[in-house]
Amino acid sequence: MKKILLACAVSLPMIACAQADQKPLRLALSMGLSAGGDTITTVSYTDGTRSNVSAGTGLILSAGADYRYNQYFSGQANIGYHARFTPEASNGDATFSRIPVELLGYYHINEQWRVGAGARFNRNVKLSGSGAGSQYNRSFNNSNGAILEAEYLFNPQWSVKVRAVKEEFETTYGKQKFSGNHFGLIGSFYY
């Protein structure tokens, strides 16, 4: 019994110190891919091939801050770049892009899993083309959306996220609406 009490007396301060060593505020870098949304336009190439530009499909890059309030709750704020690029051709290309600002709150199920929800504010939303693709240029109004997310942390620095986003985009002129709803798979690094 004395050995058990001694082991507890020695290990409890070590566990408390290990938890105290973890910084509550960490920076985050993320990169991922998304799929979904309505087709905004279809780019045709001289060789007869076509490429769809979808409102929810593309590359996601972001940087932000993650704050752990306590054992169960944390929050995260990110700013990023989300874009769908068409294959570049010798005579032009087209890109649908926006700058999302995200605010998320998380509940920690355990040290590996957390689930979260939040808001996404899209700014500088545009469809832009170059060369022959310049005919596709369109501007869009800023928009807001909602995020649901689950994250698995391999260790305190590396994680993978699966998310669902609900958002809509409206052209500045003509008032056409496009669903940007999408699913995403994102890898994150915390430091």
C-alpha cells in the first residue's frame, strides 16, 4: 500500500507539471482540400476538354491561433485562402477564390478527439481569369457561413480535420446565387 501511495505522490505532480507545460495559446498552420458546391462556370479549352469551376471545391490554406480554455473547451480563429484553380492553359485560366475568416469553438472528447462548430466570413470573393479566361471575371458579395468539424490529434502538434461547411455566394451584379456547401479534409500543425 505504501508503494502505491508513494507512486501516486510522485506521479501526480509530474502529471500536473506536464499539463502546465502545455501552452494554452498556440499558433496553427493548415492545408487541405475541399469538394462540393455549385458549378459557377465551365472553362473550355482549344483541345476540346472542359473544366468546371465549383464554388466549394479547391485548395484551403490558413493560419491562426488556438486557445485552450480548460480540459474540455478551446477556441480557434483562422484567416486563410480558399481557391479552385482550373488547369492552366497556354491561352489562359480561371480561378474562384475567397479569403475566409473563421471562428470556431471546440469540445474536447478526450486528448485525441475534439468536435467543433463555428462561423465563416468570406471576403474578397471573386472569379478571375487571365488570357482567354478573362471573359469569366465576376465579382461576388461577401458572405457568411457555418462550419461543423471533427479533429483527430495524432499528438499535440499534428492533426487531421474533417469538416462540413454551409455557405452561399451571390454575384454583385445580376444577383445569381451559388451554393458553396462543401466537405473538407485538412491537415494542421500547431506550435
